Amino acid sequence: MSNPDGHEVGPAAGAAYLNDALNRLGLRSNAEIARITDVSDGLISKYRRGLVTPTNKNLDKIVSVIVPLANRLGIPMDPVEFFVKFGLIRREQIDQAPVESIYVELVQLDREAGLIDEFEQQVLRRHVQMLVEGTRRTLEEKRAAKPGTGRKAS
């Protein structure tokens, strides 16, 4: 299946992207991945073989573990791209999200942070950090690709 830009998306494309990411991290055992992500090894196997598309919740569990690990190892990884490749979202949906509404939501979440426990606060911070890092990389790539910005595409 292709998105409007002609890029392959769906279970097979997501599986290829997920497998590449896991291989780059040296994670090859479905049982090991299941243990660290809290997603069953049977589902991990189905996702890796492209048999099914993960739920947003399960893909979030996987991405929430492997992207920070990749960042610590100096391996660039865009958390949003996993959702794009599996066809769960379109990149345009993210790129067009109004910054003001995201900022308002973050401010509200920050105000409510006192109402959630420390673990939930850490999860929230990790997701915000991944979003910011992914957005920053996307913007840098777009700037680098645009002629006349003083930067060269790599």
C-alpha cells in the first residue's frame, strides 16, 4: 500500500522499518524485545513479519523503548516514522499540527503534572522529548533540502 506521496506504508513497510531499527540496535530476539517493551512476543513476531499492523498503544510501547536506546547509542531514529511506515498516521498530519495548540496542551499537562505520579511524569517527559527531537530532525532535513537556505542537503 502507498501513501499519497508514493511511499510504501502498511504492515510490510512497517515491519521492514522496525526490523532495520531493531537490527541496528542488536535486538534480534522477539522474547527479549517483548520483555523490554511489555508487548507479547507473539505480537512482536507478527509485527516483524508484517502480518499485522500494531495498535497505536503497542507501537508506542515499542517506540518508547527503542528510540531512547538508539539516542543513547548515537543512532538517529525518528519515533514518528514508525507510525508513518505502519500507516497509522501520515507525515503531513504531524507537519501541519498547529504549534500553538500543542504548546497549550503541553502547558496544561505541565500544570496537571502534580496530579500524576513520578513514573507517569517520566513517561510524559520522554514522549515530549522524542517529539521534539523528531520534529527538530525533520525541520533540519527540510531546511537542508531547500535551496537558498545556506545549507547543503546531505
